[in-house]
Amino acid sequence: MNEISAMHTGLSSRVTEVILKLISTVPKSSEHESSTPDVRARLLARTAARTSAGISGSAALIPGPLGILSLLPDTVGVWRVQAQMVSDIAATYGKTATLTKEQMVYCLFKHTASQLLRDVIMRSGERFLVRPVSLRMMQSLVAKISIKVGQRAIGKTVARYAPVIGALGVGGYAYYDTNKVAKTAIELFSSEVLVTSITSSSVISG
């Protein structure tokens, strides 16, 4: 148990660094605003979900301790696919110019840590209100998200000791997780998004 706890602490710290680096630059998209954005967005989601499942499923086939070392690269690989998907979905709705790091974090982790993000992006009718977050606040927010992500990652360690069965489960979860990210992105970018000039301060204690 102590080893698992130590691994969790170390993983959460590294995850925080990875997320902050991931969102520091919004991925460029080659997509253009679509006349049928919902259709295009769903296609992008299916493609990204299959890619994510392949990344996680393949990583889970590595057995034992070596497989555990693949946990973070596996997770980062999936996040990169998801981040690109979010950028592409934003582009299909014509929202590339207004896509911010706050929106990226919201899309990637809303289904995992919705309570932590409630003060960053709020829905008001058919609109979403985005409150910019300072660097210090973003670091605090991401650190809290990383704890939740680290807890979930511990479950993946079991797959490394039953690689074939584990690969199916982990790959299936990556597919599901990517679809959840896509659902959030479609919901956000298909609506009016207003970025305020008021910095959110409550995420530090949230």
C-alpha cells in the first residue's frame, strides 16, 4: 500500500507538469468552419476515440513493472489526441480564434472534475461564460485535477498484470473517455461562448 501511495503522489506531481505543458499552447487545427459542424464533430470524435483506444490498449499489453512505466506515456498520448480533437472541433464551429487554455482544460477534464471547474466556465441558458484564470490559479486547479487523475491511473496498474484482458478494458475506457471529452467540446462550441475580463479567484479553495 505504501508503494502504491508513493507512486500515486509521484504520478500526480508529474501529471500536473504534463497538463500545464499540454495546455500552454493550444494545438493548431487544419479543420475549417463546417456548414455541418455537428456531423463533422462526431466524425472527429469517432476517429479520436479509436486512436485513443489503440494507444491505451497497446500500452496495457506491456506486462508487469515495465507496463507500469508506460502509464504516464499512455495517459499523455491519449490527452494529446484529445487536445487535438478539441481544437479540431472548435475549428469546425468557427471558434478557433477564441479557444483558450481555460476552455481546453474544461473540455479535457469536465467529466472527471466538474466541481473544480464550475467557477471557470459556467453555463447560462444557451451561453457559456468563460472566466480567465491566472497562472497561479491554473497551477492550483491543475494540481487538484491531477490528484483525481492519479487515483484513476492506479486502476490501470492492475491491467499490467493481466495484459490481454486489461488491454481490452483500458482501451475501452480510453474510447469512452475520449467520447466524453468530445461531447463536452461539442456542447461548448456549438453554443455562444463569452470570455469575460474578470479573473476567477475561487478555484484555489474550490
